[in-house]
Amino acid sequence: MTAPTLAELTAKGETPEIVFWVGCAGSFDDRAKRVTKAFVKILNATQTRFAVLGNEETCTGDPARRAGNEFLFQMQAINNIQILNGYGVKKIVTACPHCFNTIKNEYPELGGTYEVIHHATYLQQLINEGKIKLTDTNSFKGKKITYHDSCYLGRANNIYEAPRQVLQALDADLVEMKRCRTTGLCCGAGGAQMFKEPEKGNKDINIERAEEALTTGATTIAVACPFCMTMLTDGVKNKEKEAEVKVKDLAELIAEAQGL
């Protein structure tokens, strides 16, 4: 499995189609690393010319801004923008809705304007173009899957259909939770809540959301965000259902269905 860096390609005089922005979770969190690997396998299998920034990539600054540290956000953002602009980057794909939202909507005011695509949309494009072919024998055919809308993908950027179309390509039985799409319930990690203990209340929000997902009878909870992945996995464990119900990213489902 290969993921060339932008520096390596530039040294050879080559330009990638896309830059895959891995993000902090995709780089350092053990569970999210599996999503990164699955997506890279798909990019290689579809012969997509891509590159990663490698050591030159740092945090987008999203958690800093959400937590109220605007100074740190601008430092991190400007550093990233200088590197991206230095390479003349035009198109970025990321598997993290937080990175997606920040680079797409908040970097332009600091001089970083790019075409930014979330991996759910990119996977849908690859399926539509016939680059990803799913057979009738894929392991998810007819299985019950429910999809959890990430706040930064759904309500913040109005991306609801792409992830569902990716799941429909698996020929799975997509069952919706009561609260979905524009009325979806947050997993509890957004807005830098991921990095602090929840306020006192009757129930943690991720437990509430996991209960809702389990009520559908789905054996797979599909997510498209590393933070949602953590929160829902913890929620499923809290209900002691981790043996029967798996939380998986869209990229993992597609890679698995293709036997990659």
C-alpha cells in the first residue's frame, strides 16, 4: 500500500489529481488509521493519482477555533495555507468532516482557496464513474445498515445524499434512524467537545445516539467522521453490543466489499 508525498511527486516534476488530507485522527488515532488505510487502498485500486503532505501536514486548527483559541487557529491555518499554496494545490479530499469544513469554508478568508471534497462525495463519484465496481456477492448485500449524519457534513455543508448513495451501491438494506438528515442528532464530539468531559445531565449524548442506532436493528452503523466513529463505538460498547454491531466508515465498507 503506497501513499506518495507531495514533496516526492514535486521532486519528480509530477502533479497529483488530488491531495488526500489525512487529518490528526487519521494520522494518530489507531481506529481512524484503519479508515485512512482503507481509503488509500481504494485510491490505489482506482488508479487515482494522489499524494499526501506527510510530515508537512499539521492540524487544520478546527479544535482550537471551536474551543475559542482564535490566535492558535490562525497560526495553524496560515502555516497550512502557505504549504498548500507553495505546492500550488487545487483539489483536496479528506475523510474528516471537521478538516473538510475548516479548509473549505474558513481557509478562504486567510488566503487558502481550494476545491475541497469529503471522501463520501469522492467515493460516490468513483462509483458513478464506474471506477469502483461492487459485485452482487459483496458481504454487505442485503445486510441492515444505518447511517449516522455527521453535523459538519450534514447540517453545516448540506451533504446528505452522497453517503447514502455509497451505501446503496452496496445493495444493503439502509434503515434510517428516527432523527436523520436535517434533524440528525449530534454524536456529542463536535465543537471541540471531543476533548473535554460532558456537562452533567441525565445521559451522555453518544449513549442516546447509540441507543437510537441499535433500535433500527442494523448490524452495521455507518459513519463518515472519525469523531462520530469514536463516540458511537463507545456508545455501542456501553450497551455491550460490540460483538453484534460494528461501527464502520464508508471507506472501510467499500474496501471490504471489494476485498481490498
